[in-house]
Amino acid sequence: MLKRLLIALAAGIAAYVVGGILGGWLVSLLSSNTHDRSIEAAMTGAFVIGPLAAVIGFVAAFVLSDRRRGLAASTDDSR
């Protein structure tokens, strides 16, 4: 259980970083704001897209790490 949590935490942190960078890039690319586009991109990436990506990454890693363990356990039982 602790290993699953640590894997999910690492995935959440990685997803936050990737989501923040991609979110900032997309906002700076698509925003029509001319006065403070860089600030808008940084704030959206850091406080909107990054946290959303972190939650999705954490949940996905937590669920998938259990599924892999379940699949491995079911194949071991069939022997």
C-alpha cells in the first residue's frame, strides 16, 4: 500500500510539472490578452492546469498500480 502511494505521489508530481508547462505554453499560444500574457500563462499553468493534471496523474497511477498487482496476483494463482 505504501509503495502504491509513493508511486502515485511521484506520478502526481510529474503530472503537475508536465501539466503546468503544457498549460502555460497553451495559454501563451492561444490567449488574446496583450497586456500580461506571460503572467496569465504562468498563473493558469501553475494554479489551474498543473493541479488538475496532478490529481488526474495521482488517481490514474494509484488505480493502475493496483490493477497491475491484481493482474499479477491472478496469474500467479492460476499456476
